[in-house]
Amino acid sequence: MPGRIFFYVTHIIIYMKGFGRLLFCFIMVVAVCSCGEDDDRLPVAQRPNVDGINVNKNNSSKNDAYERLEFPRLKGGNSMVIVHSTADYGINFAVEWDYQKKSQRWSCYQMYAANSGGNVGRYDDGYPFDPKLPAGYYFEFDPFRGSGYDHGHIVPSADRQSTREVNMQTFYLTNMQPQKNRFNAGLWAKMEQQVRDWNVNSFRDVLYVCKGGTIDKESQILETLSNGLIVPRYFFMAVLCKSAQGYKAMGFWVEHINADHSHDLLAQYVVNIDELERLTGIDFFCNLVDEEEEKIESLPRENVIREWGVR
């Protein structure tokens, strides 16, 4: 394609004369230089993935954020995407919200050096309603209260400690799934800590994280409470790492059991991304070029465990 464009431009220049030829050349140079600069102005973690063929990437016509690497393929239909950000921090995280089920499907976010510092502690004023959710798209009350389930963070409070505002946003009810306490405080917390342990300069340039609970298949729903709240039978994490060595990806898949499994070896819950996609029906890391996506998502489970050092 570039060769064909050069052929046509060359012939246009040949047939132009004098000042017109000079003006045309000047316009072409400015256009080429401008195109080359746009992506370089973005932070490395937020630059779009534009090289190579990608037939399953998200349509970003509504929001450029949909092309970020942490985003899975958007479901559409009765689902909407909520992107939370602040003026100082930029994009904090995003949620896919099913307004018919009144439940979140996943939350996704990035972790890298510039957004990982701080120690502001936990927001301590309850669980606010999400101000970006239209009226009628959620319960008019907090369905977790009195249910016997914890407000289970999907984006953890501990992953967003740089400012009070970004931490507070992790307490929105749209970032919650119902979790039994021994699961939430045990195995799930251990998996969250493992992701934070990977969030160091010696391991990553950027971590792209997508997490959630199963709400779409009847066999993967533990129960639906009398107030309409869906309780997932399984929870998952999909993590993509970008470093000087390239990309690698892994998944956790775990059953939602009210028991303390915090002493379990995490390796037993590791799956490759192809398997996680089969289990969840979600196309993770769809904004990677197809060749790269296929290579890292199909890596055998044993290789994934070794590459990530999971024990």
C-alpha cells in the first residue's frame, strides 16, 4: 500500500508546475509529520496497538478507550461500558455493565509505575451508587446489605492508592460482585496480592488486568437472590504483561466457595487465555494484533505457570 501511494503522489508532482508543485510538496510533508507524531504524544501505556492485522478489535468510534489493551471484546446488546477517570489521574478503570441483569460482567484497568504509588488508605464512607449509571439501570437500594455476601471489589482498593478520588471510585457498587467472606478475604485476596507482586519495574512495563464473575451462563451462577442480585459461581482474572521481552498473558479461574483456601498453591488455578475464553465466553485482549494474541493466548498451561513464576 505505501508503494502505491508513492506512485500516485510522484505522478501528481510531475504534472504540477511552479508554485503549485512547491505548495503540494509542503502540504504532504506536514501531513506525514503530523501523522507520525500523534501516538508519540501519548503515554506509552495508552498508545493504541496499530501494527499488524486485527479483525476482532473493539470499535472505538464511541470512545478511544475501547482500544486500550486491557479491554476485552465488548458484548453489546443490553450491556454498556462505564469508564471512570479523574482530571489528574486519567483513566482509572472501566466496567462492562449489563443493565438487564443489573450486574457487572468485568472491570479492567492498567498497572504501571506512574499510577501505582501512594498510600491513601481505604475510602470509609460506604459504597456509593455509580454517578455514570442512568436511572433504572441499577437497584434503587444496596442489594448487598443483609444478603450474607461481602461487597467484593473487582478493581481492588489496594490497587488504587495514589489519590482519594481514584480510591473512592473503586467503591462504586458497579465495581462490586457478591462474594462469601472466606472466599473474598482468602483465596481471592491472595490472587489480588499476586497481581500486585507482579506490578514492579523488574517484571513489567505495564500490566493490563481484566477481572470479574460469571453472570451469563445459568450453570455458572451460584444463585440469584430474592432481591434480584446475581451471585457468580466462578471468578476469573486475565492478566497481560508488557515488558522489554514482549507480551505474555495468563488467567486465574476459581470456584466461588465459602471456605478458606488461602493456603492453596495458586498454580492449580492457572489457565491459559484460550481456556479462560472458552470458560467465560469473553474474548480477552482483543485489541492486540491477531498474530501476537494467538501466540500468547494459546501457550500451554505449564509454560504459562513457568513464565509467570506462579507457585
